[in-house]
Amino acid sequence: MYVKPTAPRPIGGVIDDAIKLYRASFRTCLPIALIGSVITGSVSYYVISSFPALESLRDPAQIWQMLKPSPLWTWFLLPGIASLLLLGAIIACQNALAAGAGPMTVLQAIGASLHRLHWLLLAVLLWVVFICSAVGIALIPISPASRVLGVLAWIVFAIYLWGRLQLWMVALYAEDVGTVRALGISWRLIEGHWWRAAMILTVGIVIVLVISLVFGFVGGLVFIVHSVDPKSLIMDNQVVTAVERVFVTPMIPAVLVAMYYDFKLRREGGDLAARTKSLPGS
């Protein structure tokens, strides 16, 4: 059973809180993750069945020419927005439990995410602009060595930025603020704790990878026992992946929510200690 911590926790304690939060929210998160899995699985099935030649293509230019005449990009854009909305619903549900507000229904969680969808889309736009800046660096008319160093510097900065801003989506729901303020909250909470945040999230990612490997292993055994043709194998893999997503999708959000409240306790404790030291006679 998840209980909101009252003091900062060690890395193992945060992961333990995340697992408890995952279990406590699973009843609500399961239908939300299932909806997202059905949407992405349906799109994958549509692409594979409509464009079987994609299996043998490796050149991005050829793939682009094949997909360009079709309305396929609409099929990717709309599921992408839906996936973002449903991810927000999962975080809204888990944050409500972590904050002590009680469990949400599926409709309440989706409604809370829909209310902040414009802020989510703004964040995506900001990330796209930042990623495009790497293309701009690559196109600067400088020597190849300088261009490589510029791109490497961009990658290092991007990793650092990712570490400082990884809690923005939780802040969006926990504090009911806009995108820019949520990014600022994440930046402030992780200040001085970058490596700790990276370590906690890495452990969460490893847990997800292990679960994915288990699903892949079980699916592989089934395919070995019941031999199928290559196209059916790809379709069956999509089904296994869709089932896997239902169980792993809520895990990383649970880790982020547990991290958020742990880092918030640490920041509030540090601020309190700083104010105490500044008092006369301290």
C-alpha cells in the first residue's frame, strides 16, 4: 500500500514508493494504458498491412517516397497526441494518489489531462525547436571538425537539460501551472541532485526493460512452438508489444511522481535549513 513519505528517501526507497504507487494506481491506469496500446497497435497494424514493402526497405528516402502520397502522417500525428493525452492522464491519476487526494476514475484522469493538453503540446513544440537546433548546428558552414564538436556539445547539453527538466510533466499536474513554470519547478527541484535523479530514473528504465524482455522471451517461445510466416510473425510481435505496453506504460510515470515528491521534500528541507541559519542568533 502506498503511503506518502514524510521525509526524503534513499534511492531504493524512492523505487519502492514508485512500485507501490504503480500497484495502487493500476486499476485506473490499466484501462488508460489499454486505450493507448490499442491506438498504437492499430496504427502499426495498418502500416504493416498497407505497406508490406516497408519490411525490406532500409533507405529513409525510399520509405519517405512510399509514405508521402498517403494520409499516413495524419495517422501518426493523431495517435501521438492521443498517447500524450493518455500519458498525462496516467500521471494525473498517480499524482492524485501521491498527493493524498484519493484515487481518480478513468474519466476524471482523462479530463484532467485534457484540461492541460495545450500545455503538453507547447512543451512538445519547445522540445522540437530545441532538437531542430541540432540540425542548425550541423548546417553551419564551418569545418567538419568544428561541426562534430558542436554537435557533441549539443548532445552533452541535451543530456544535462533532460536531467534537469525530467519532472516538468509531474509539476504540470501537481502544481497546476503552465509549461514554462513547470519546467522551472523541475529545474529548481533537481538542482544539485542531477546524478541522483539520473540514477533513480535509470533503475526505473532497467525494470521496464526487464519486463519487456520477459514478454519478448515468452512471445518468442510461443512463436517457436507455433511456426508462422514472416508477415504473421511481425503481426504477432505487434500484439505482444501491445500487451506489454499495458503493463509497462504506467511504470516510468510512477517513478517520476515518486521522484517529484522525494525531491520536493529535499528542497523544502534545504530551504527550511537555510532560513533557520539566517535567523538572528543562529
